[in-house]
Amino acid sequence: MDAKQGHGCSVGARHSGIAVPIVDLRAPLPEQLRVAIAAGAELVELRVDLIGDARAAAGLLAAHPDQPFIVTLRRADQGGAWTGGEGERLALLREMRPRRGYVDVELASWDAWRRAAADEPATSVTQKTIASHHDLRGTPADLDGLFAALHATGAGAVKAVFTPRDATDALRILAALRASARRRPTIALGMGAAGLATRVLARKFGALLTFAALDPQAASAPGQPTIAELRSLYRWDTITPATAVYGVVGWPIEHSRSPHVHNAGFEAGRDDAVYLPLPVAPAQADFDAFMDYVSGHAWLDVRGLSVTLPHKEHALRWLEARAHDVSDAARRSGSVNTLTRTPAGWRGDDTDGAGAVAALLTDADLARRGLRGVHAAILGAGGAARAVAAALTDAGARVTIFNRDAARAAALAARLGGASATWEARAGCDADILVNCTPVGMHPQIDEAPIDLAAGSAFAVVLDTVYNPRETRLLREARRSGRRVISGVDMFINQAGAQQRLWLNRKIDAGVLRRALDASA
Ligand code: NAP
């Protein structure tokens, strides 16, 4: 599309643009415009309903006739702040049409908009208008029907914004975007954390634009990334239709640092790939629905996934139920933290256990002695404990599992041929190595340690799998009492590097991943 097509805005001719919303008068509007353009905005959306000063907005439009704008006066029932009359709103929108760009008119107001401008040729009204729809409650089953109604307006561009429940809805929105964008400039986005994939992958699937805020306070919708996040963390400028998609599946997942680490790895390796947080609701059925959708839509180009709480066991069950490949390590630990798309289907691996063993072997004494015959005490019997215990057993170590729920500890020990003991017995254990596989020490329990290390001379080496904070209370106390400590950061970097090796089949620079994790703190 280009200006000759009538809407007067060339953004989207070569690639999708970034539209930065201006939502208030924190700084004079010309100053905000200047900052937005300097940050990389190709369009600026003037949210006149939020700015609350139509005269100032009109002044900005008049002073910058060559700048593409979107002028929006959103009604409260569509998520905006306009509470005045509809006639007044449409008249104001008509007056404020930018020379380049669009006004945004909701589908529900479309007929009134056409009537309000009945004295003008139909195309001059429709071509510079975005027909929009905002669903503040969910993502309807019939997206095709909604897009058909938007297209039927004849608008120069169409926009639909939804409230996805989780990443499966986000992928459905991307499917609708892909189909619509072939016919007409299209914006299709999901709000909230679950919508992030629609915002970042807008460019891959040919959207007219995506929205990004100058800073978190200036976001015009929940879940809108900042322009800095979009361009530096998700490498927006490098995304093409061929870009491979990776991500981390969990619930909740917004605070995961895996996107920082993996995207930095892709950047260093010059991979045409992007890595996203993909929140998938917590039940097995939710995970199955997500994976079945991903598997059934190869054009999404999802090539690999990290899997975290609560889906590591769900991933194993999904792979087994659909007869996909499962590595020995994953089968033994009973959990899958890595999914890789292969020509034959999917393969599940576990890189947590090997990541922990590699971290332990950074200790010079353990590296020299090896792990064979070493006695390791493991606190916890969840996913991390299963992976670490299986890998240590495979390396020849003798493991004892301590867990609050003693039956879980006993079941894990029985599976691996190790021992278990009550949670209360942990402090009296005389193992060489202690591995904390509980979340104690992590937010919100950062002031707690899972064991009192003051007594006894056991546990010469302590590994805490908690990696945020980097130095937990357990590690501080272990160091203070003369023990050698290994941070969960080492395990995290090892497992992330192993995931990238599985996906990309090349050497990974762990230093790059580590620096990215440090910088994201
Ligand atoms: P999980 O499957 O939910 O298991 C949690 C385990 O911790 C359970 O055995 C649970 O005992 C125990 N637990 C929870 N709260 C406790 C408390 N207040 N006191 C004592 N025990 C408690 O979780 P997970 O996936 O194994 O994750 C555990 C930790 O490992 C997390 O902190 C995670 O960040 C870390 N991790 C780190 C990496 C890395 O790369 N560094 C990788 C994976 C996991 P019950 O069975 O009695 O409930």
C-alpha cells in the first residue's frame, strides 16, 4: 500500500510500522511528537479522548502536515475516555482528520460516521478511516465474522483489539491478522500479558502497525510494550515474514527473564528468530489446546519452546499422548522443559538436570573427583528436584530426597533408586552436596532459607536452584559458614544454553546469555 491508494499514509508499504500513542499533556504535544519520532515511531496516535484538549491536538496536526497520525476519540464503552455526545464526537473527528494517516472510527459508529459525512464522496471518508472494534472481555469464537464486518465498511484500514485469555487466543488473533492483512491494511492485537505475541509478531504477519509506548506510564492499553522493549528486547526491526518463533510457556510468565536471555543469544548468533513469553492457562487441557494449535498451524513458524511451571509434566503427557519423541533424560525426570519441532514432529527434552550437574562441576574439587559415589541431599520433590535427582543419579551420585510432603519424596526416591527422609531430618544429613529445589529464598520468601546450616559439617558444596535473587539467604549462610556455593544462575544459563543448542544445533556463547540475564535484573 502507499499514499496513492488514498489513505495518505505510506507506513506498511515495506514493513509494519510502530505507532506511539500520545495520551496526556505531561509535556507539550510537539515535544512528545519529537521524542516519539526520535525513538523510532513512524506513526503517532493522538488519543484525543485521553489528552482531553482537542484544540492542542488540532494545533499539532496543523503544524505537522507531513507526519502520519492516527486521531482517536475513543468512547468509554470501547475502552476510551470520551463521555460526550456521539454527534459531537463524530463532528470533532471529521474536523481533525490528518492530512496523512487516519481517523479511528468504531464499527458500532460506522453508519453514523457515514451519515455525518454524507456531503463528501464516500471514498474520501472511508479511505482515511480505520474501522475498529475493541472487545474488552475476550476473544470471540467467530473472528472471521468480525473481520468480514470490518472489511464490509470499505474502510482504508481495519483494526480489531481483543482481550485474549492466554496465548492460544493470541495465536488465533494472529491467524485472523494474517488472513485480513492479505486483503486490506490490518491491525489485530490482544491486550494484556497474553497479547504480547500479537504485538511483537504483528510485523511477521503483515500488520499495518503495532502500538508501543514511550514509557510504561504512557501506554494506551494494558500489555502495550514500550518502544525500547519492542526494538531492543524483541528486535522488532529485524522481524520478517521468515522469522522463526520461540518462547516460554508457563503461567504466570510475564516476569520470566528467559526472553532477555534467549533473544540476546539469537542476536549474538545472528539468528532470524524471536523469543516470547507465552502465558498458557494452568490446566493440562489448556496446554494441550495450545500445543495442538501450534502443531496444526505450521505457518506460525514456532520451532521451539521452553516449558516451565506448571506445564513440565503436561508437556510430557502431551508428547506421549500424540506419540512424539521424548528424550531419555525427560522420561527419567518425568518432566519436559524443552520442546523442539523436528521434521518428524516434536521432541521433548529436559535440560534442567544436565544444567544443574554442569553447574556443580564448576566446583574444582567436584570436577576433579567426579560425581560418582558423591552423596547429594535434595530439598524438594517437584519438577526441579526430579530433574536434578535424575541427572545426579545418572552421573553416579547417591541421592537422598527431603520434602515437606514425605510421600512425594518417597515416590521420587523409589523411582530413581535413591533414599528419602522426612523434611525435619534434613539438617542432620551428612551429604557432600546440598541442592535446594524448593522455591524458598525466591520472592516472596527472600528472607527465608530452606535449612538451618549453622549446625554440622556436611554439605561442602551448596547449589541453590533459585536464581532470582542471585545470592539467596541459603547461599549467604553457606558462604559465611565456609562452604562452597553455586548459584542457580549457573544452572539457569546452562539449561538455557542447552535449549538453544537443541533448537539451533550450533555452539552457544554462555557469556552472552549470562550478561543478558545480569542486565535484565
Ligand atoms: P514445583 O514443581 O512446584 O516443586 C516445588 C517443591 O518445593 C515441592 O517439592 C514443594 O514441596 C517444595 N516447597 C514449596 N514451598 C515450600 C516451602 N515453603 N517449604 C518447603 N518446601 C517447599 O517447583 P519446581 O519447578 O520444582 O521449582 C522449584 C524451584 O526450582 C523454583 O524456585 C525454581 O525457580 C527453581 N528452578 C530453577 C531452575 C534454574 O535453571 N536455575 C530451573 C528450574 C527450576 P511439597 O511437595 O511438599 O509441596
